[in-house]
Amino acid sequence: MVAADFAARAHRDHRRKGAHKAPYVNHLIDVCRILTVTGSVSDPAILCAAMLHDVVEDTAVTSEGVRAEFGDAVADLVAEVTDDKSLPKAARKRAQVAHAAHLSPGACLIKIADKISNIRDFLIDPPPWETTRYLGYIDWSVQVVSKLSHRNSALDQLFDDICLRARAAA
Ligand code: ZN
């Protein structure tokens, strides 16, 4: 998969926040696996965008670069799930809640799979955060997901389950 190779190279210096410092690409693979295995998503543009969903936000790759390499459908999805890094963190988090209601169906699926992966990582390999920060992240994720207009019952169920387990473990 060309997008996996592209994403692995772009994120090659990034690690996840957990103590094991897993390569960042593991998160991207996890999001794709959640979409395909749990959500039965098979649209190549959505899966390609899922692999690239953090590439504009977190690396030197630009939206135009994604467009040139992967076309409009993928670039538009990636742009929809990319936060505006010029905003301060709190404003960015508020903006993500506000934008969630306006996401396209494909972007909704990527968004919920991303939150599932992030929260499940708390259980597998937690970052060194205070309990309030964990719980704050889960609460904020619930707010974002509750605004998504396109639902997938299998992903909804996994999200609810992972939030429940992460709250119990916090
Ligand atoms: Zn992500």
C-alpha cells in the first residue's frame, strides 16, 4: 500500500506517547485495522486517508503534497480531519467539536476510528498523564464523536466499550 509507505516515511521520527514509544505508524495501521475489521469499511480513498490522517498535521507534508500524490478524494478527507495547528491547543480542541457535525461520511469514520485507537492505547501503553488528563481526553472525544452525523454501529459500539474500559482503568 503506497499510502502506508508514504506515511511511515513521513512519520519516521515520531513515536507514540506511551512508555514503549511505539513507532507512530503503528497508530495509523491501527486506525486502518479498526475501520476494515470492526467497521467493515472497504472504500480505498477512506483507508488511504486513514493512513495519512495525521501527515499534514504532524509532519512537513502539505495538503498540496497529499493531493499531488493521492488525488482529490484522499486529500479532501485528510484536510477534513486535520486540525488547524495555528490555533492554541484549547481552541483547536473546541474547533474539533464544532467541525465534527460538518464532516463528510468518510471523515466521520476516520475520526471515530482515530479516537478508538488513541483511547485504546491508554489501556495498552498509557502515556505518563495525570488521571484528570486521561478523563479529560475521553470526555472531549465523546463530545467530538457525539457530533458526527454519519454513524457505523460496530464502530459506535467499540468506541463506547473502549471509553467505558478506559474510564474504569483511569
Ligand atoms: Zn491519529
